Amino acid sequence: MNKIQENINLIFKKLLNTYNPQGWWPIIDFDGKNPTKTGATNGYHPNYYEFPRNSEEQFEIIIGAILTQNTSWISVEKALVNLKEFINFNPNELINFAKLNENKFKRAIKVSGYFNQKFNYLVNISNFYISLDGQTPTRKKLLTVKGVGDETADSILLYAYVTKEFVVDAYTKRMFSYLNILNEKDSYLKIKKLFEDNFKGNVYDYQEYHALIVEHGKRYYSKKPYGINDKILNEFKM
């Protein structure tokens, strides 16, 4: 095992020991909390990996992955609660609501930002979901949907379809470049490959790792200079 591989695996263990299981992806109607999280704490299910338990929860995760683009989960949670007042999380209901009540729909998701854009993206992903007819999409096929980029695609595959795709976000880039494990300017796919080639975890560990990176990132990598007070991971600096 080389040093990069060793550190990537040890960092996961260190973060898990520090913050405990995170219980991602949150489901808004699930009566669960994660007291170690910063920000929103509702709907999380630490140590319970049976989600999504049905197609409605699967679709909720998918639309949540669209809504969370360029905003915080607190805002997404509000948008989902607003939408839930009008529809169940079902692609046909969402499309019908969008056709008949466009303004009401946009007002419901406005809190998540970029609501005109996200309105269209949610309709796109709903039509795509229906076309799958219960099948798991390939990453390549998912990326053909307008509004779905690399990070969103991997989030959907990892949490809605429980497939091993490593999610790379801004915190991943900041944290691991600070530790000199990668270059922050590396492409998304290069960083994704680095983790998938070196991290030895199963699909649930993939879910936890991303969630743990976000939790740690909020504390130490939200403001510049990134990582300057990160005593937890400093031992892994290369």
C-alpha cells in the first residue's frame, strides 16, 4: 500500500471516529436526527443503510440532488417540504404539477435558488426517471440529462441507487489539496479515480466518506485559508 492509498483510508477512519456515522441521504419524513451535524439535522439515519426503502424515497433523493446544486441542505429541506404540500415525490405528479402550476412550483423551490433553472432540471430528471422503468441508469446515460453534472450524477447513483461512485465536491478538493494528496485544479474525473482506485471501502463506506468530508469541510474548509486550523487531519499532510 503506497502512502497516498494509506492516508486516504486512514483519513476515512479518523473522520468516522471523530464524527460517527452521518446517516446520509436525509429523508424529510423520516423521524431521525444526527446531533453531530452542523446545519440541518432532520431526516438522517446513522447506522441504518436500508435507504431508499421505496421508489418515493429514491425519487426524493434524486430531486434533492438537483435542488442542492449551489445551495445549502437547509434550503433544500425547505424546498422539499414546500413541494410535499402539493405532491407526493412521484415523477408523474411532479410533471403534472409543473405543467398546471408552474408559478406555484417555482415559488415552492425558490428558497433553493436558481429556481427557474431548477424547475426545468426537475422536469428533465422526472421524465428520465420514468423512462428508466425501474432500471438503474448508467453514469453515462445519467449525464445526458440536462441539469445533471458529474457531482449530481454521482450523488444520485451513490445515494438513490446505492452504487459505488465516489462523489467529489469542493470540500474534497480543498481538504485533500491542503493535505497535498491531490491538486485542487485536477479534473473531477481525475480526483474521482484517485479515490476509487485507492479507497478500500464498500458502497456504504463511500456514502459515509462523502458525508464525513462535508461535515469536516464545513468546520475547517469553508473559509480561506482552508485547513489552517485543521488539527484533526494535520498528521496526514504529505
